[in-house]
Amino acid sequence: MSRSYAFCLFPHVSQSQKRVTVTPRSLTRICLISVFALIASSSHAQIDRWFSVQPIRIYDDAGLNPAPMPLFQAETEKIFAQAGVAPIWLPTVQVNDSSMLVVSSVSDVNVPGNGQHVDPLTVNMWFVEDLDIGPDWILFGSAYINGNGVVINGTDVSTWGGGRRDTIAHELGHNMDLEHETLGAGGGENLMTAGTSRDVPGDISHITPDGDNLSQLTAAQITQLRSSPFLGTVAEVLVDTNGSTPYSTDDFFLVDFASGPLGMSLSSLTMDLSPVNAFLDPTAADPGAVGTPFALNAASMSGVTAGDLTISGDTDGSQLLTIDFAAGSFTEGDSFRFGIDADLYTNIDGYGATPEELMGTLFTFEFDSGLLSEAEIEDDLIASSIKPIKNLSFSDYNIIRQIETPFQWELHPDPVRAVPEPASVLLFGIGALLAWNPRRRQNKFIENRGS
Ligand SMILES: [Zn+2]
């Protein structure tokens, strides 16, 4: 079995030295990339894809001295947001094994029974104390290209320049089949460029589309990434408001399953009125002597029946209304309208909360997979499960997906990826840093390529 390696080689430079020299030609290229990325970013302001990450933290044999775990969650989320994708971080798994604290490659930790998630399409990410590839080198991370598995050098990613904030996203990009010099990578501002010439954001305010506009993905990279088998879909469900008050209506709220994969269904919808200081007023009981109950608009029921819906929380003073759906009943193309009186605590029994006053009301969309999307009513008077969202998570992650063999074959002509055996995976993406000694770097580079 032959192996090919991709190296990310970094000269030892301080952060103040990290910017590339800007010549007129490279400036043009950088500007073009910037505009390109901003367009790509704005077209994906929504989050309609997710992937799951299983952090695996190595401790010593006694269960002490854990490897540092620089997840850089917010930075990684911001980087992937430009592709309309959100990482979902599963609870960390602890592995006690002193021999795993210092390794040299993801293949050293990707051995059976080493904390991997049972779902083959959840990315396993090991955090070790050090990646040791020789005294003159720092290896920040190592990841399969188009495969499942990343190992992170917890110490150096934590401490380099106050934190190497793009390494987690860079290595995840390798798993999703992105490389150093393809699909527009190669410039300082691109996430996937090798570390030698990549500008690392000093803090989150320099990640695209802000500040120095770093960690960009090109449209071609986004297309590639979004085709990765690691990704799942967030279906689009909307809650729209209709009219001027929910009082005495059965159609003030429209719930519309606008788009989603075949078979995906909504299992529950919760409306939380507490952010806008409002409450439900279904009867004459306090608070609010004048109220109207929950009512479905019979004529609006499309693809779903009243019998599929179970309502709870529709009591006086309640700030939480929940609609549970019969399994599989509410799917793409289905919609219905309902009403229930809601008042502001600052105006009990007044006109009733207007759509504008309900801006900020928080909806939680729970899908049959357990995926939870939280979104509030925005200034367009709509809450959407994909745009913009406040949070994406799983109530209980128990997904075990199948790797589709034909799709896999199209992505990479190497069917062994379905079985994460390190010896059978063809390509590795490796991020390395070597001492700032050009002559030595050359020698070391050749030496490593030959090894
Ligand atoms: Zn790399």
C-alpha cells in the first residue's frame, strides 16, 4: 500500500511577522479573493447544514494531567458559517492512556476502541499533549484528507501566538476533502492554505467577513465542503405572523415546513414569550381577564391534521407554548395556522401583543433526529429554523448514519474510507512547523517526505 502525504510546513515566525509581503500583484489577488468570499458569505447567511464533532481528550494512565483542549469553538463556528454550516460539539470523551499523550500522527490515535463515536460520520477529534515529529518541528494538527479523524497538538495550538485559532477548522476542512492548493487555496487569507503562507487570525474579530478578513473559503471550496458526507441538513421551518394581534384569532401564526429532505419531520415546536415579557391569556382567569384560547384554523391545515397536534402550556400566564407532532406527520410542504391571545405584561388586556412587540420571541424547532434549532422572530416578523439562528444542538445525539458506498466512491476512489483503518487510508493532511532555519528546513522537508 503506497501512501501520499500532504504537509503543512511553517517557518518559525512571530505573529508580528506573519503577514505576507504585499506586492501589487498579490494585492490584486487578495482583493479578488476578498470580494469572492464576501459574496459567498452573504449568500450563505443562513445555516442549513451541520456536522458533529466528537472531542476525545487524552489523560495519563491515572486519569490525571489531561492534554490541553483548545477547541476554539466560536472561531470554528464563525469560519464554517461562511459556508452555511455549523459544527455541533458532542460531550468530550476521556481516554486514559499515557502512551497517547505524545504521538506523531492521527494514525497513532485512530486505533480501534480509542474513544471514536459509533456514528462513522461524526468526526473524531483527539487532543494530545504534543505531536512529536522531531526536535526542530511543531506539528499543530494532523488529519485525514477525505476521511474521518483529526489529532490536535493541544499544547502548541493553545499557546502559539496566544492561540492558533484556525487549526481546528483547517483540519476539519481536510476531513471534508479540502487541500492546501486546490479550489482557490494558496493565498494568505484562505483557511486551507499551508501554514507557511497562511495568515492566522490573532482573534475572532479578524475572521471573515470582519477585520483582516482571514480564514476565507472560496465558493469552490464551499461547494466541495457542502457535498461532504459528514454534513446533515437543517430543514427550513418558518413561523410567520399574520394580522395585527393574536387576540381572538385562529390564524395569527403560520407554521410552514418550507423545505427539507424527504422523510425529515418536525417533532415539536416551542414558543417562548419570556424574552419579550409576554404571556398567554387563553381564558378569563388572571393574569388578564379578557382572553381567547388556542385555536387551529381548520381551513389552513395542509398535509397535517388537528389530530396530529398535541398542545401544551396554553394556560393563563404561561410563557411557553408547545406543539408536539405525531411521528412523521409534519414534513416538507405541510403548513397550518393557529391563534391564541398573548399579552404584554406591560399592557395586560390591552390590544394584544402586535407582531412588532413579539419580535424576539424565541422558537425552538425540534426535528425527528433530535436536532434543535433556536431562532427568534426577527424584524421581518418571521422566525426561521435556518436564518438567522441563535443555536443549533441535539437534545440527545443517537444518530448512526450509513456511509453510502456509491456516493463515497464519487468523492474519493478509495472505498477503504468506510473502515477507518489507519493503514489503509491513502492521504494524510499534516500541519507542521519547523525551526526558522531555511537550510535546515529544506533538509528536514526532504527527509520527512522520504520517510
Ligand atoms: Zn493542512
